[in-house]
Amino acid sequence: MTEETSRARDPERPRAVFSQEDFELIRTAIGNYLAEVTTDRERTKYSNLYHRLGRLT
């Protein structure tokens, strides 16, 4: 099997869209936005996202 054939069979690993620094920036922005949210339903969604992002950093 040639290198070219091997590449055709093995899909490339997807590149990350966000860096670790990006997650920290997004988390900070969401934390600041939480003070602006007016409905409990929306606050809960953003709060959960904030905490999930915290597990990534």
C-alpha cells in the first residue's frame, strides 16, 4: 500500500475550532452576560453553559 492510498483511506483528524484561550474568553463573556439575563429560563441555560465551559478549562 502506498502512502497516497493510505491517506485516501484514513480520514484526517479534524482541527480544533476553538483554543483553550478561546474557551476562557467565551466563559468570561457568558459570566458577564449572566448579569444581563432577565428570565429564569434563559439564566439557567447560560449558567449551565458557563459551568460546562469551566470543565473544559
